[in-house]
Amino acid sequence: MGYRHFDTAKIYGSEPAVGNALMEAISDRRVEREDLFVTSKLWGSDHHDPVSGLKQTLRNLSMEYLDLYLVHWPVTLKPWARFAVPNEDEFEKLDLESTWAGMQKCLELAVNQVEMHPMWRQAKLREVCGDHKIHVSAYSPLGGPGNSWGSTAVIDHPTIQSIAKERKATPPQEKMRGSVVPRSESNANKGEGEGGLFELHRKAEGGGSHSLSMFIDSPLMPA
């Protein structure tokens, strides 16, 4: 079992399958729970009660705790909303303070995951998060090529192309070397990210430390 970081969410519908597979691996002693990093997300229909949302996720996963629990979207939906693209009449007025208060009952704020890459560096946000010791996690560091909202501007950028050529890597590999939470809509990009990425890590110049994921220390459980 090579993978250790698993990202799921209520709206993905994958929590039970992920949980079953991981609990089977744990039961067979192929891996220990403390060696895994499991992330899930609060869906908009659970903004009214994040603690109950987290508890349902834990039941779906058959686990006692998560390593990271994210607010999936800053959007409040009616409790019965179940679609990834909600209907217009399923939206409610966003009360972020109430969602914030509910999430604080689940965990200590430690991670802010946003789209971030060379075309969108989030400098002001990173400064604010740094002041409050909040880790910024880069979502879609390849720029979302193949997605309706994305483009190839990142992986086609001349500077990234040049660096990749110098290191004998592909642009997605070079970009992901210093990124977190990589997302790819392309099977080709996924393949590029897996095989050569860690070899590229070892060849990094200057001895700098680069990693795919930066994790927080405390497991998250409902209060």
C-alpha cells in the first residue's frame, strides 16, 4: 500500500469506499492508522451543524478521527441539498460566522486551502495566514487544465517549461515538486506526477526541502 494521504468528501460519495479499503488494510496489518493522513470536507448542507457533519463523515469512514477537515465551499445550502452543482433554490444566505463557530468545535484552525500557483500567488492571503500560524495549502497548483474554470497557463508558461527542460522533467512534475494537494483532470498529468516526481525531489538543487504535502500534528475529532 504505497499511498498514505487520502482525500475524500461527503459530496464525492467516496467516504464509505475509502473507509472500507483503509480499515481492511489496517485490519490486515498492512498499514497503521497513525501512518495515514485522511482528509474530508464539510459540505454546504452541513454548515448549520459542522459537528454533526463531521460525526457522519467519521461513521462513513468507520474511523475515530480525521487528520484534516476542510470547509468544502464557502456556500450554505439547504439541509437536503445533495448535488455537487446545487439547484438555485437550494442556496441559503451565507452565515460564515456560524459555520466558523461550528468548525471551531471540531478542530483548531490550522489549514487554509485555496487555488495557488505561479499565476496566482495569493501573497496577501499567505501573509495574513503566516501571521496567524495557519498553513496555506495549494489547491490545483497546475492551474486546472482540462477543467471548465482552468487553463494551461501554468504548465505552458515559458519559465516553467524552461525549468522543467533543465531538470529533464515535465512541466507538471516540476510544478508539483514544490506544491501541495495536486489536482489533475488529465490521466497523462497524473502519470507524470507519480513516477518521476520523487526522483525529481532528490535531484533538487541547493539542498532545499520540497514536499507534496505539509501536515498538521493533531488529529481532529468532534468536541
